[in-house]
Amino acid sequence: VTRRGFRRWLRAAEASVQSRRLAELTNASDVSGKRQAHELAKYEKELREARARHALELEKAEARRAEAVEECAAQFRQRNAEQLEEAEDRYQRLIDEAWQATERSRAQGVESVGAVTRHF
């Protein structure tokens, strides 16, 4: 084998090795790209699911809040009704007491008028 022949063979062998390396790198890059795309799709799916869960939880929380507000309003209305009833009862008692006092003073007035007329 001549020196030139050897060099030619060496260059061909190096070129073959380089092209094989390039093919492996390209293949590896392709595999890596596919893997990345797969991972990305997986993360996007997880993100969509997490967003859906979050929206659902938010909806549930808003429903619970609305229920709590309604419950508070109902309790408030109940307390208001009870207080109104108590106030009406007190008012009625005052009216009754005033009426009785008026009746007593009338009776006493009549008695005092009687006493005065008897006195004279």
C-alpha cells in the first residue's frame, strides 16, 4: 500500500466514521426531540388537568361561599323576626300597662270625685 493509498483509505475511513457519528447524533437528536415532544405533551396534559381541577375547586368554593352567605342571611332574618316579635310583645305590654294605669286613675278619679262630693 502506497502512502497516497493509505492516506486515501484513512480519509475514507475517517469520513465513514464521521458520517456514522453524524447519523448517530441526528438519530439521537431525533429521539431526543421526540422524547421532548412527548414530555411536553405530558406536561401540557397535566397542566390542563390541573387547570380543570382548579376551576372545579374554585366553582365549589364559590358555591360554598354562596351557601354560607345565604345561611348567614337566613340567620339574620330569623334574628330580625325574633327581635321584631319581642319588640311587638314589649310594645303590647306597654300599651296594656298604660291602659290599666288609665283605668286605675279613672277609678281613683271617680272615687276622689265621690269623696269630694260626699265631703261637701
